[in-house]
Amino acid sequence: MKLWRGGRLATLAGERGWGLIDDGALLVGDDGLLHWVGPSAEAPPADEVVELHGALVTPGLVDCHTHLVYGGNRAQEFEQRLHGASYADIARAGGGIRSTVAATRAASEAELLASATRRAQALMREGVTTLEVKSGYGLDAGTEARMLRVARQLRGVDVRTTYLGAHALPPEFSDADAYIDAVCAWLPALHAEGLVDAVDAFCENIAFSPAQVARVFEAAGRLGLAVKLHAEQLSDQGGAALAARHGALSCDHLEFLSSAGIQAMAQAGSVAVLLPGAFYALRETRLPPVQALRDAGVPIAIATDHNPGSSPTLSPLLMLNMACVLFRLTPEEAWRGITVHGARALGLRDRGQLVAGQRADFCLWDGAHPRELAACFGHNPLIERVCQGGT
Ligand code: NIG
Ligand code: FE
């Protein structure tokens, strides 16, 4: 047993509040779990003691929505948008996701792993201990599998993989329904290889219809796999309500979410994953309905949505700040969003709070209170990141 003592703990225990313990300690077992959390003065004996010297201690960050594995970049489209093209214009002209698909198909597994490793390391340097990675830039059986295998090879962080075959229509298909048949047909083999923790889709007028998404969800359901959805990002398609009917872990983006969608999510217990990086980069003006989500008791998570097009950020700390400044989340909501609620969006109940029995995933920061990290931006005060008890 190892005791970390003398820290300012923000445990986020319970349903609300920071759960502050001014001079606090954590007892970590060889099993990588927290065995005890409380005031240093009451700490049980341990084989090894680490002094925290007043460092701020929070749960490790959970980045529950990323597209981390891909080839190439899309800085050229960033430039095109500054010359007046919209994200949707570029997508309809065959750019956007499809241009990343071409670059990803052309990349070897080793190349994809090397670039994804560098990106994962950047996230880890800002405190990420759990990371979700989606496929969706292969759009053929072989490349989708390659992306998911690469994600599973990332080290130093706990990775969850999500199959996003229904991300865009690949160039070799002209019929979206025929492509959805293929997406459903590829899933059992990917699942049998142990590559899929959840199934996602992009429900949008530039992507797939609710009826097409429903077919993907039925295929997931036949294998007992959980679902989530890119929903209501650019228009209201009723995607969130559909996902909720399938017991979705989360619905993500949600700028155009309706009150019917909110009610459906509340009933299903789905998490609302808000993605301020994409909102910012696409200069969206329609805000997600944060107050209505609060009123309905829908848990709110935030994530980087790292991808080369709509959210090329590798800074979860910047997302904390943007969630507050752009979406008016309170600092505590933003913190819960990137810890305990992020974990819940992945179906994980064993992390996200500094509570006995949870995984010993935590961060040490140079600061006195977690709201300081939400208030500042472009600054990384991480001292140390501890994943499952080891650093
Ligand atoms: O979450 N909305 C769809 N998918 C990604 C963007 C993917 C891309 O532009 O490459 C997102 O924003
Ligand atoms: Fe996304």
C-alpha cells in the first residue's frame, strides 16, 4: 500500500460539490485502486509514503470523445473556411471526413500508431487517464479494423474503442443504404476480435438519416454492444431521441437538441457530451441547451472531440475553459464533465471521483483550487499524472 498525503483534494465525491479535503491523503493498493481517501491526519498506516507538499489533487481526466487515429491533416480546409467555404460545403464537395479517409487508408498501421501516440501523449501531458477513440476514417472493413487495432495499442492511458463505420459515405458507394448494410455486416468480426466497446454513428443531413442509424443500432444491439450518437450538431434530426430509445450511453454535440430529445435522454439516462472545440472551430452560433439539460437532470460531459477537421485540439484543459466561457457551464460542471460524467458517457462507473473503491487515476497540479484550471487557458500546471496507481 502506498499513501499519498498532504494534498489539497478535490474528490468530486457525491452528486454535487467539489468534495474538498484541505490536507488530504489517498491510500493506493497494489491492485491500482483507491483503498482510502480522507484527511491526512486520519490516514491508515502504509508501506510507502509520498508527500504531496500541498499540491492540488483531482481525478484523472476522461476524454470520452476523440477521433485520435487518422492520417494527414486538414489545415488546408481551415484555410478554405477562412476564404468563405463552410464545413458542410467542403463535406458535400468530397472534402472533410472523406479527405481524411483517403489519407488514413494510405497510412500503414505503424504510421497511424506513431501519429496517434504523439497525440495521446499530448492529452496525457494535460492529465488524461482514460481516452475514447473512434474509428470512422477507414470506411472499409480493413481500415476500420486497422484504426481500432492502433487505438488498442496506445500505452500509458486506458483506451476505450468505438466503432464509427457510419461516419460518412465512402467514395466507392453511391447508395447510403447499401453502405449501411456493409457497416452492419463488418461489425460482428470487429467485435469478435475484441475491438469494439461501443458503436457510434453520425446522424446529420450531410451524413446518415435516423432510419439508417437505427439499423446500425439494431446490429449493435444484436451483439449486446452499447451505442452513442453524433446528434443534432448542425440540424435537428431527432437523433438524440432515437439514440435514447436504444439506451444510448451518450448523445454528443447537441447544439440543435429539442426539448423532446432532452426528455428522451433524461428518461434513458443518456449523458449529454458537449464539444466546445468543434463549436469554437466551426464558429457555431447556436448554443447547446445547457439550462434545459440541467433542469431535466441530464448529466453533462465535455470532451475534446479531437479530429483533424472540426476540432483539431489536443488540450482538455482548454475544453474546461471553453465549456465555461462558451457554454456557461460552472467550473464544477465542467470538471465533473471531464471526469465522472465523461466516464459515465463510456459506461464506466469505476473512475472519475476520488473515492475508495475507484481506480487510482489522479492528477497533481500546481494550484490551490480546481476552478483555477477552468479560469485560465493556454497554461498547463500539471505536476504529475497517476494512472492506476502507477505514474
Ligand atoms: O465529431 N461530426 C462528425 N464527426 C466529427 C468531425 C469529423 C471530421 O470533420 O473529420 C466531429 O465533429
Ligand atoms: Fe466527433
